Amino acid sequence: MSLPSTLKPASAWHEPLVWLVFGIPALTVVAGLITAWIAVQRADSNVAEDYYQRGLAINRSLDREARAQALGLVAEISMQADHSLTVRLSGKVSPPESILLSMTHPVHAEQDRRIVLQRGPDDLYRATTPQTNRIAWDIAIESQDWRITARHLVLADGARLHLAAGSPQH
């Protein structure tokens, strides 16, 4: 028996199942190529190019913290309402001419602050700082030979903070 001339066999491309069988793998290949292109164009390196120097710097920092602990250094930081900052050092150390106060923001690195405080005739270190907005900063006070650090301290108007070398910080 022959088919009438008006009935012709349907093309395979008109079947939805054919599109599923060939279309999904084809889209997967295209998506994989696009993903590979994005990865090559915007490659991030998790390893810094100067990783060895950074490791050495961390070791030097730890040595400076150990030295501060051996000297029994304690720093008292006071913040007045006019944003003037005062630091008093105590311990077995001759006070340097200036110290560096680093305030590291917990989230936004662009808000980090580094303030150089000069020693006055009364052996207090003074500087003026911008408003701190009651943020819990990671704070470091350092000189060339030693370093005292503390984590999550709120440096607000009227605050008086005590940092002791080697004491556990929270």
C-alpha cells in the first residue's frame, strides 16, 4: 500500500524530543565556552606575587609584638569630644619621638586610618583624628622596635582604652 501524495514524512527537526536531545547538550557546550572565556578574562589570583616578602613581614610583626610583651608595654588611649587623641605609654621602654596608630576597619579597607602621633613634653602622644562613628576597630600602636595590637575596640568620644602587649584580645 502506498501513501497518498499529500502525506509526506515529517522532518525530524519538527519533533520536540529531537530539540531536547540535541539542544540541551549544545547549550551546555556554549555555556561552558562562555564560562571559560569569563574565567580567563577576569582571573583572580589567590596567591600574592610577593607572598614570601609578606610572610617575612608577618614574622617581623610577630617579633615586634613579642618585644612589646617582653618590655611590658601598656598603652592608654583617650579620645576627647573634639576628636583629639592622646596615648600614654608605660613599660620598660624609652619613649620614641613618634608612634603610629593604625585603625583597621573590620570590613571596608578604604576606611582604614594610619595616624602618626608626636610625643609632647609631658611624654603623651597627641594627634587629631576624624570622627570614628562608633566602629569596632582593630587597633595597633607601633614604633620601629615594638607593636601592641587589639581587636574590636570602639574608639568613640570620651573613650579610654587600655592595650597591653601580649594580653588576649577579643
